[in-house]
Amino acid sequence: MATQKLIPAPTRADNTGTAPLNPVAAAALARLERAFVPVSLDVARAVTRYEVATARYDELIARPVSTLSPAEYTALSDAQQTIVEALDELGKAGSLDLIGPAQSASRYRQAAARAAELSTLALLDRMTELDADDLAHAEDLMAAEKATLTASGRLDLIGGAS
């Protein structure tokens, strides 16, 4: 049996240094630090306005413009203006990272609208091979964005439980 040379345990902790955090741990620590940074009421309101306006914009833009009523066209324009104003406010506050979940939700809703449109073609037996590929892409995008929203605890942005 071979003998092993034992390395004595350090008697003091000074000057031992620490290893740098791996990227996953560093990202988790950054999220934790942001969670405890107080968000101003104005920033919180801007995020909420962005989330609501983006949802309304996605709802209206999924339809052909020719089918919009005058009130809906005005609502579409108002939603775009609200999005721009909220982005401006969040940009000035250095808080654009707070709209990440809303952007994922928007991409999810747009992919869902495209999938619904393509599914209608399938039901009418008018789907081409290219349409089938497009449908698969939309479904993949929906799954990816849903996973992102699940990880951030924001399924509420697409009508799911968080």
C-alpha cells in the first residue's frame, strides 16, 4: 500500500485568496443583488406601462390593419407611443434590463399568432412544405420564450400561472 503525503490544513485564512466565480454563479449573484436594489416608483411604473402597451400592441398588430376600427387604430398608435416613452424613461434610469421578460412575452405572442395563422392553412389543406417549416419554427420559438418566462417567474405575461 502506497503512503500518501498529507498536506497540513491552513492555520490562518489570511492571504489565501478566493477563486473567481464561474459565469453561472456570477449571473446568479448579479440577479440577487438587483433583487435587493430598491426600484424607484417611476421605474416600476415605466416597466408596467411597457408590459401593458406591448401586450396591446401585439394584440392589435396580429390583425390586418384594414380590419382595425378607428378606435383600435388609435389604440395601436397610443401603444407605440407608450412603448417609446417607457423605453426612454427606463433608458435614462439605466433599467432597460427590467423589460427582458416583457420582450420575451412579446416574441412569444408574435410566434403564437404566426402559428395560429399557419394552423389555419393546415386546416384548410393549403399548407405548403415551407409553411410547415415556418410553423415548426414558430412553435420552437414559443417553447424557447416560454422557458425563458418560466425561468424568470413571469408566465403571467402570456396568461400562464407564475
